[in-house]
Amino acid sequence: MPRETARRGMTGRAVVSLVVLAATVYLLLTTAPRLGLDLRGGTQIVLETKDSPTVTADAETTDRTLEVLRRRVDALGVAEPMLARSGDNRIIVELPGVRDPREAVEVIGRTAQLSFHPVLAPGTADSRVLNDESGQPITLGPAALTGEGVDEALSSVDSQGGGWLVSVDFKGDAGRAWERLTGQAACSPPGDPTRRVAIALDDKVISSPQVSPQVACGVGIVGGSTQITGRFSPAEAKDLALLINAGALPTPVEIIEQRTVGPTLGAAAIDASARAAVIGLALTALFLLAVYRLAGLIAVGALVAYAAVSYAALLAVGATLTLPGLAGFVLAIGMAVDATVLVFERAREEHSVKRGGSLPRSVGRGFSGALSAIVDSNVTTLLAAGLLFWLASGPVRGFGVTLSIGVVVALFISLVFTRLLLHLTMRGVVARKPRLSGLTHEGRVRRWVNRRDPGFLGKPKRWLMVAGAVVVAAIAGLFVAGPNLGVEFTGGRVVEYSTSVPADVERVRDAVSDAGFPRAVVQTSGEKDISVRTEPIDEDATERIRTAVAGVAGDATEIRDEQIGPSLGAELRTKAMIALGLAVLAQLIYLAVRFDWRLGVATVAALAQDVLIILGIFAWLGKSMDGVFLAALLTVIGYSVNDSVVVFDRVREVRGQRRKEPFSRVVGTAVLQTLPRTINTGIGVLFVLGALLFLGDGSLADFALALLLGLVAGTVSTVATAGPVAILLDKRWPGAGRPARKASPARQRDDNGAVV
């Protein structure tokens, strides 16, 4: 009963769509967003590293301490924090959306020196007396092993009914040290205090369990793991596991200041960016309506649904929303229409170019033909997003979260919601008057494409020579002009002023910008203080900033002037590069398995070209390469791979139909056939980016510029680089773009698009 099966499938899509939309409405009405430092401010903590008996608190030690603190902040679930070294021995930590600053301070500031000790008889030499977890004095011997030997710690419920516990796995020689420690304790009779093992955190005994009578003397507990019990609450067990996993601070820290800071961006910048987003999306909607008519209206509805569901998903996972993140979110809304455009163009192709027939049948074939391209492009992006989330940290990890949610929601909207709307719409009046749909005519781009010769890639080396010249010119900018790295990468200077009366921070921002520092971060700090964070500057520049602040506030007394280190530290940058490299490798492997290794190599070559071109152009223009630029670059990488996958998916299909045709003509045909989708999707995204570029805040304007460059470079590189590289590889190792397996001939579609 094929038609009944199709009806049940649509009923299932309707039920799933209603459930998701209902959950979306509930989350939007009941959940408040967590806003980042740039939108609402947060808690600022200033820590100072102190000398220990074995370690001097210098700049190098402070940098190591900062990386441990960053791991703790990430584990606390605080997204988009700002951590930077200030001077040689101070660390500034700014935490957006922290509900309980006191708890955060307690966890962040603990030294977390974990150690495991034998319990000795009272009065034993080379020992010290502490109180155990019940408050009774206990004599401890020297530490047998420390937290450095811990591989992983996890909190869980104590199955024995004693609350929560923390399981600890040891690594390397630490497992054998634990065996020796427990084997020594097991030599004492049961009930003797010396049969206990003490576990201390920051010189406080948190657990001192007795070794089980089943453990033999001299043998100890084998297996390289143990459990820390102490009747912990769930929060205490979670915090303890967090501290053990993050590691011990290299040196003690002291909290010397805690205050509330204002947002780093002003209301004017936020309003301008919001207006730009609304205008860009409105223009995108009008474009879709003009090109696809009724189908365009469905695409606009899908666009609205994508925005709502994605935003609700971000609320559900507790993501912290920042302005760059929201800008990327707006861009993702614009790019989410890509899958819908793929289906529309494929339906046009099926109806007008290939077979004709009823409109529902053409739409069904459009979904079937576009399915592999939609799935492959989204899976490659999801692979990258997942690796960025699991392996990176800080803003790069946050980008992975946002991207993962965007990809999953885009797949749902494309394959479930949009298909349901098309199924309901392309019947009745529309089926009798198909021109209303907007899917029955070729369109100007497709008519132009049909007159082009697909042999334009017959000389691939010429294309690569031109592409190579552009890349060389771009790379020259990195050496001649040099990259203009932002404060996040280079560090800078923070100057704080006390004003006699509360100053209007918006007017201070404008004054500092007019003084020649448009990228300076100006925040309120406390009730009457203003802090200005900028790139490295000399004393004359500092005086210009003070004069600008005084001109608005009436009086500005400098209370702090310190050099700060980069907020994107060396460890974070290293993790980001490793995660990015593995993400590209995972995409290459997927493409090699799904398509062909030659096409995978060609995709990565185009991706590398896009990245180099954007870096070079930004260097020539002197634009700042900061955290926002990093997010833009990651987005460009995703777009570049997505564009190549769509074209190579068509390459595989065309080669299955034209096995004897030269591969260069196969690639040329695939490029021409997918060109309408490329142009229409590109124009839709162009409206959003253009609005952000001309109407948005300065940093977001650069964000939009990088993405515009990536949009153009990604589209061109697919033709000028990925295609020619694939052609040359096929000449050297024939077999690129092998066709997919054909569907069984017994499975065809009736006039309603049902499978029979």
C-alpha cells in the first residue's frame, strides 16, 4: 500500500513538527537567555599569584595558572569568559551569566593540591597532624602520590547509600604508587587507625577510608583506580571532580578584588546590529518571494521556524549569547535556506528540463535528488563542529556548540518541516495551476546555464595558475603588511579611572573612539569607575585616553594601569589548531569514503585557498584579526566545504549518467547544473552580510567583511581550484567521482510523489 505508506510518513512528519514547535514556543516563553559580557556585563574577579616554598610567582607561572583556571571555568559551564594576565602576577577573570559568584570564586580560587597520605601512629617522626573529615585529629605521613598522577575523576551516586562519591583513575606510575600505599596500610589489623589512607585537598582531609579487610598486606588495591567518599552532596562531588580534572594551580592565588562590570558593547552598537539583522533577513525574504513565489513563501516560513527552533535549542542547553555569536546565528539563518533552495532548484530541473509531469511528482523527485547533497554537506559540517566542541576550549568550543545546533536544526527543518509544508501546499489549486508555485519555470540563471559549454574546465592547469597567483598575492600581505592581531592574541593595556560622578559609558565610548581608539573596550567597573582595554599603547596614547574620559566625566583619576596578556592563550590556540586540523582530516576521510579520495583532496585544497586569501586580504587592509575574526574564519571553512560537497555530489551523479564523457566535462556540467542554487543561496546570504557590513558595529562590520570574502572565495574556489585539482588527480589516478549505487528499478514514484 504505497500511497498509504506515504500518507503515514507525512502524518509522522506532522506530529514531529507539532511537538518540536510546541517545545520551541514553551522554551521561548519560559526560558530567559544567558547573555554574555558584551551584552549585559558580568562578574569580574582579580586574582594575584603568590610565591610558594618551591615556586616563584613570575609571568611564566602566572600564565600556567591562567590555563588551569580556564579549564576550571570551562568545566563550570561558563561560556565565553574572558581571562587575561595583568602585569606579571595578576589574572583578570570576567564571567558572564554567573548566577552565584561566590560559588564560582570558591571553585576558581582553590589551589586544589590533591595528595594521598599514609596514616601513621601519633608521634611518628616526619609527620603532621590534621583533622579528618569527622573533625578528629589524624597523623599523616609524607604524600605517597599527588593529583598529577590522576587521569580522570567522575562524580556519581554512592551505591552504598552514603551520598555522592568521586571515582578517581590513576595514570602511569601513580597506579602502582596507589597499590604500594594501600598495600602498606593493609598490613595493619582491621580497626587500627593506621589501616586508613588519607586523601587531602589543599591541606584539608576530605576522606580517610580504611582499607578493606579483603585487601592483602603488601598487595594493595590493584586496577589503578579508587573512590573518594565523604558523604558529599551532588554539588560538592561535582566541584571536587572538576578541581581534580582541571589540575592543581602551580602556585597559590589570592582573590584581591571582585566586582560587577558593565557590558563591553554599548546600546547603540547592539541596536545597530539588531537593525542590520532585521533588514538583512527582510531583504532575504523578499528575494525568496520574488524568485520562488509561493515556494518562496514556504522558504520564508521555514526560515522563521529555523530561527525559532535554533534559538530555543540554544536556550535549552544554556548557551551564553554574545553579539558575535548572534551575528553568526543570523548568518546561519541566512545559510539555512541553502537546503531549501537545493530542493527548489532540483524540482525546477525535474519539472522543466528532464521529465515534466505533475508538480507533486517533481517536488518529490526534487527532494530525492537533493537528499544526498543535503546530508553530505551537513554531516561534514557536523563532524567539524563535534571535534571543535570536544577538543577545543573557550570561544572555539562555543562556536562548535552553536554550529552543531544549527546543523541539526537545519536538517530537521529541511527534511521534515519544509517537506511537510510543500506536501500540503503543492496540491489542490496549486496542482491545477502549477505556475503559482514558482517551481515550473527555468529561471534566468538556468536559461543562461543551458547555453554554456561544459568544457570550460578542459585546461585545468590554467585555472590553477590563476588561483595560485591570487593566493601568492594574498600570502604576500602576511609578510609585507603583516597580520594585525587583536588584543585577544597579543595582549594590550588596561587603564582604569575613578570618576567623581557616575559617567555615561556610551559618551565615554564615543569620546575614546574619537580620540583614535575605535576598538577600545570601555566598561563600567563598580559604581563610578571606568576601565578601558586596548592594544599595546605608549604613554602619549594613554594620556589621550585619559583626556577623552575626563572630557566626558569631568574628572578622571587613574587608579590602575597594567599590561595584560592575551585572553586567547597559547594552550587555547594550540587546542584550537589541533581541533581544526583533526576536523579537516575527519572531513577528508568522510569525503574519501562517501565520494572519492581525489574529491576529498580537492575540497581541502579549495578550503586552504579560501583561508589563505582571507588572511592575506585582512593583512593588506590592516584589519584586526581578533576573536570575532576567528569565528568568521571557522564559518568560512564550513561554507567552503559545503559548497564543494554540493558540486561534487552532482559530479558523482553526472558521471554515472555519462561514463564515457571526459571528466573535465563532467565537472563542468556539475558546476553549471548547481550554479542556480549557488547564486540564489549566495544572494540570500549576501543581503544579511551586506546589512551587517554597512549598518552593524565596527567589529561586526569586519566579521561581515570576512564572511563576504569567504562567500566569494568559497564559490570561486570550487570552480577554479577544487574542480581543476579533481580533474588533474583523475588524470593521474583515474576513477574520481565514481557514481553512487543506483536505486532498485522496482522503486519508482507515482504522480503524487509516493514510493511504489
